[in-house]
Amino acid sequence: MKKFFFYKIIAGIVVMCFTCVSCNIQNIIYYEELKNENSYNEKNIISTKIKAFKEKGLLDFLDETSSSRMCSLTETMNRDELIYFVENTDECIQEIQLSENGTESLNVLNAIYSESSIGEVYDAMYDLSPELAFEYEKSLVEIHNMNTSSSRAITGIESIRDIHISFDYTNNPIAKAVDLSESYNWGTVSGYIAASAGAIAGLLMWRFGVLWVKVAGLIAGGVGVTAMSIIFIVWQNSPDWKIFQTLCVAIIDTATNVSKLFTTFSDKEKANKFLEELTKKLKEYVKTTPEAASQINSLLSFIDSNYLKFRNLEEASTACFNHYNGDTEFVAKSISVVASTSAVAAVAYLTGFAAMVQGWIASLTNLIPEWLILSESGFAISLVF
């Protein structure tokens, strides 16, 4: 329309018309530049995050010389391709964009790398492949249902769509809202679950798309597993873990010693002796570890109130263990951790990160004594005398 007026209006207003057209052209250029900038930014979400992951040490699993490397990569994965993607991200993204379903694939990868909500990742996956989206949904629903009572169980992703995936628990809003000086808390557990959601999403991309889509997915999966591993390492030094481990050792050692040293005692006398010795150990522990008082004192009160109620050693030790777990949130947190770990392991099984995840699960298993059994319903203690 402006060109029409430009050619039709008399020469006396050509200058004014030219001015108007020039302003319009400047606006067009501005909006085109803005559009191109937004497009550029969308394409470079992955590049930007790759740099951030590298700075935070979340890509150390690719470094064969790194002491923080979690586990060796298997032969099914070409390490050179992973490193090439990290060092030439923009070039690889360009190849993805030009490939079949390139736009849809990049939408999924951008959603994962930008740590979007589960719902956004799911929707992007569905556009690429309903099968992929359904598999993602299934994994996350299983994690959610493992962590909740049957009355709150869900059948689909709708109830968890707004939860964001995360590769850094310190950026998790729930983690920020709690005291991180006590590291085994619901904040870090939430971060662990959020990292598992990111790891699962990335690892699933191994099964879809061209080479660089697979590689980008594996890298995101590796970052997620590494983030989970970092959190897990932090937990091992947390007060909750230490108190729990101390209690377990105290129970098993006391029960074993009573069984061996007091063979002439009746079953009920062994139970009473066990409670006496355990009480002494726990009181000494509270003296040296005041932060354990709130948890241990509840157990001491339980022992005092039920001293004569147990028929045998195993009944007494199991009751003490179950009371402690019922009085803390340790079990609920640990079930969440195990559920998330298992879900990632299941998805990682067919990728090059399977060995990495297996080593990481072994570290979890090694932390829990062989006589301590973890199931969906909680912990159980197994004593053999």
C-alpha cells in the first residue's frame, strides 16, 4: 500500500512519503532482526547449556582423565561423537534442523536442555512420536506412584505436568526453600527426582532421530545421571544418613553380640538385654552427636515404654528399627530415591550409559547393609543369628 502511494502521490510530498517509507523499512528491519534473534536464541539453547554444563563439571563423564568421572562408557557408545557434539554444537544442531523431523527433534531437545516442565517436554515428544511421549509418561507416572499412597496414585501425566526437570538441584525452587545444611532433605530429594526426569527424557532420545539427535539425548542423559550422582555423594555425608547408618550398626551389632554372649538366656531375657545394651549405645551416641537427639530420644522413649513387651531378640530389634523409621521421613525419602534410580536404570539399559547407571546403583546398594532390605513399602531388617 505504501509503495502504491509512493508512486501515485504528487512530487510535492515525495520527501514526506519517502520519510514514512524509510521509517516503515526501519521497523521491518527491526522486527526481522528481533525475529532472527529469537530464532538464533532458540537454536542456541543447547549450545548455551552445553557450555554451562561444562563449567559446572556435569560433562566430566566424557573426560577419560577426570577423577570425578562416574563410570566408564561402554563400547556401544562412540565417545568421539559425544565430544564432537560438545565442541561443535552449532554445526550439529544445524544438521539436525535439516534432517527429517528436524524441527520436532530440536523442539524436544530444547525443552530438555532448557529444563522446561514435564508437560512441555511431553508435548514436544508427542509431536515427534506418540510412542516416545507415552514411554516418558509411563516412567514418570511409575516414579510418582512409588512415592505416594494408593489414594494419590495417578494414571497419566496431567497431575505432574507443571513439575520442571532440573540438572542442578540448587536451582530447584523446592530445594531453595529448605535448609541445605541438612542435605538429605525433601529439597534435594526433589532435585534428585527432577534430575531423573531430565535423564530419562535425554536417554529416550537415543531411540529416535538421526545421529546428532541421539548424541544430544545421550549427553543430556549423562548430565542427568551425573547430577543425580553428585546429589547422592552429598547425601552420604548428611546427618540423616549418618544417624541412620549408626542406628543400623548399633542394632545389628548389639543383637549379634547378645545372641553370641548370652546363650543361656531365655528368648525374652535376650530381648531385654538387647534393649539395655542398645539404650547405652544410643545415649552415648547422643552425647557425642547432639544433632541426633531429636530422632534418637524418640526411640529411647519407645524402648523405655515397651521394655517388657517383646518375646524374643528379633522381635525387639525389628520393633526398634520400625519405630525409628515410623518416626522419621528417612524411608519415604529413600523410596523416592530408589524409584527414581530404578526408572533411569530401566531407560538406560539399551543405551551406552547402562554401565554408568549400574555403577551408580551399586554405590546405592553398597551404602545399605546387606541385612537391610528396601522395598516399595519401606525398609525391613533381616537378622540371622
